[in-house]
Amino acid sequence: MSVLFHGNFGLNRSYMSGILTNSIKNPTLKDRELAKPFGYGAPFAARYRSWLHKCGVTEMGLPIKLTPMGEVVVRNDPDFNKPN
């Protein structure tokens, strides 16, 4: 299954978990710093933060705050590897 955003943005679970992990470890990072390890700019991190929110893992905005469901996800599958 493929999920697209703006026609050319494929949802990548490793990018999504990387943005989440980096933002939890370093809550003061802005989008530009969150995207830098992936070789992208601020819009990249903003889109993945939006997906984290839409999936119910985080609240929208910075610093990233986990929802109750997000806490369960991070505790049990922080790399988003499990299919279910």
C-alpha cells in the first residue's frame, strides 16, 4: 500500500520514526534541524510532523508532544516496523 502526499510524497515509516525519535530526544529542535540528518529542508520535517499528528501519535506543533496512543506506539514499536 502506498500513501501519497501532494502527489509525490510517499509516507516513509523510517523517516517518520526518525523525526519522532530526534524530536523526543531534542525537544528544542526546529524543522530545519529535524530534517538535516535526512538531507532535506524544513518542509520535509513539517510534513512528517503533520503525518505523526494525523496518525494520532503526536499533538500538532513544536515541541512535539506524544498523545496517549503515541506513548504506547513509542514504547512498543518506536521504529514503526510492526505491520499491525
